[in-house]
Amino acid sequence: MLRIVEFPTVALFRRDHQQALYMQRFSNHTYIDIDNVIMNDARNSHAFTLPPIALTSTMRPTTTQVPLVDCSRFPDR
């Protein structure tokens, strides 16, 4: 049970955990506070690892122009 009595309130949870990492009334500092909580939690967590970055490259799609057909010269096309 969250027991939130003031609104708007922001609550931040870690997946599969009941205890909130952060729960405060929304303010101008909320985004900075959440960033700090996440970074501190990441440093303190031994299980936290960044996923590997997969670099991929794709060829730029080429567009082909529709061929113009002279109907009087090639009526079967």
C-alpha cells in the first residue's frame, strides 16, 4: 500500500521490489532527484550492468525511378 496523501506524488520502484526507491511530491527538482536516485542505485547494485551496445549499419535505401514507357512505340507493355 502506497499511502499517498499528497498529490501529485511520484513513486519510483525497482522491478520486482515492493519498497520504493523514491517517493516524493512532484516539484521542480523531481527529475534531478530521480536521476540521482537511479545513478546511486546503479552504483550500489552489484547486479547492475549496462547492456552491450550493438552497432549496426544498414545501406541507405535506393529509390528507382519508374521507367517511362512510350505507349505508341510499345503498346504491349
